Amino acid sequence: MLQVSDTCTAPYEVKRSTFTSYLVPYPLFEQTLRALQEAHPKANHIVWAYRYLNNYDQIVENSTDDGEPKGCAGNPTLAQLRGVDLINTALLTIRYFGGIKLGTGGMVRAYGEAAKKVIEKANLLPYIKREPLQLEIAYPLIKRYEHFFKTEGIDAARREFTQEGVIWRLALSAEEKEKLLRFEASLL
């Protein structure tokens, strides 16, 4: 499985209809959709599709045709996400009608191609499952843990200072968790 690292956009034109596609991490989907609706009030359609993993590691996916003929816009967009096994990702496409009708087959091809172009342009990364972990560390050990996090490239920015020490809230992959356990064993 792959996921997108940041927002990417790509234009596409067919028979004077212009398509602009946005590929975004799923947590930015709602915000991006609202922003596009405000920025493009005269757009004929804003079609979207998304795929994400829920808390039970099940893939949840959805799409909309936004007024295009049923199955001609959202389904081809979702099919492109499935085709490259993108997860935790949303794809939105704005269409401005160019005056020439595309027909249902033409729309399927156009929305599919618009989605394909933005996916090809995007920076895709392998999906790594991360689990939340809360770590409470006494003050004398903080520098050692900070060095470990920096050396291993672990994001340890979310922390809270208490009277006894620091509480770190981490999201670790299985490999990072194993490295942390080895590190802690070396401190004993």
C-alpha cells in the first residue's frame, strides 16, 4: 500500500473541458473540499473519491459524481486510487465544462485520466502502520531519549512536562517500537 506525503495538483484538458485534480492526505479531505468549493463557485462539478484505513484496519472508500451521470466520474477516480493501492488519500477533481459534450464513455476516460495524471505527479510513500504509544521518562534520562529519537528519526515533538519528568506521545511502527525496546534494555 502507498500513501501521499503532501498535496499535489495536476491540470488536464479534453475537448475544451478543463479538469484540475488534487491528491491530498485523507485528514485534509474535508478542508480541501470546502476550500475548493469556495475558490471555484462557478465550477460545474467537484468530483471526489477517497480511501482510508479505519481503526480496525479495514479499507473505507467512497466517491461522488457531483451531478455528472451516475458512475461516470467518482467511480473512475476511485478506480485510479485502487489501481495503485493508495490508502489514507483523497482525490478531488474540479471540472469546468468547455461547451463540447464528452458522452458517458468520454467522461469516464477524462476523469480517469485526470486522476492518473495527478497520481503520476505525486510523491507517494509506502504506508507504514503506526500505533500510538505514551512514554513516561524521568528527568535524568531525557537527554538519552532525545538523542535516541533524533538518531532514529522518530518524531517526538508531542511531549508534556510534569513534575516527575516528560510524557511523550509517539506514533511508532513495529520496527521503531522494537528499536525502542532494545534501547530501553540497554539502559538497564
